[in-house]
Amino acid sequence: MTKHLIHPATVPEFEEEFITGLKAIFEEKIVFNQLLGLQITSLKADRVTARIDMRHDLIGHPAYNRIHGGVISAGLDAMGGLAVMAAIGARHMDDTPEQRLQRFHKLGTIDLRVDYLRPGIGAHFELRAEVMRLGSRVASTRMEFLGADGKLLSTAAAAYIVS
């Protein structure tokens, strides 16, 4: 993935209060993300990463112990939304962390495309997302779903309404 939205020299560092608040929204208040087992591993203005540990209730193909494609799709969609939240937070660094955390109430998926490249088999998976463009009304994202060995299993692109 390449960085398109924010130049590396200008990537702001988030305050601990913002990171803690965004993790609480993503991992606790969005209850479906709990069901998926999504856990944020990195939260930066220009890229977010998370992990899903394989569990029996995520199996989509019992003979091969493959993760269900719906888990992949939903996880990638959630990560695209998280990347947009981070980009919005970075855009408004003059606001307090609490004010920035209030800016996500209108965020919603407009369009999502997932390409399944390889079967999702493994003990855990890494998900990555970045914002390609953050407009005043719509954001475009790109996401990746990787195996524990770092092999690319699925990719996605999505658009989100932000206002």
C-alpha cells in the first residue's frame, strides 16, 4: 500500500486520549466488531492495522478450517471505516480529542468491493487499511487481509459517506 492522503513528513501523532477513545468506539461500542474479534494493533493517521484470531465460530468451510468470506468482507469494511476515522481525526488536530471523536456519527459505507485471492486459513489474520482520498462528503479507501505468514489473501476498496 502506498501513502496518498498524507505526506509522511506531515503525519500527525495522535494523543493517547484520542487513541484510547477511538479503540473504545471501534472495539467495544461497535458490537459487531467484537463478534468478529477485531483488535486494533496500530492506529496512525495514514494507516490502521488490526488482527483477527481464528475461532471455531468464524469457520466458513469446515473441511479446510477456512475463515468465512463474510468475516473477511465485514472485517475489511470495518477497517476502511477505521481508516476514515483516523484520517478525519488527523484533519482536525486543532480540535480536542473529545471533539474529534464526535465527528464520526454520520460515517457509513456507500460501496464495498472485495477480491478474494487465496483461502483464509491460519491461526490469525492481519487487516490493513488506508484512505486514498478524504473529501468533504466522501472518502475512498483501500484495504488488505493477510495471513499470519504475511501472504495477501484478500483486497478491498470502499467508499464511505463522511458528512
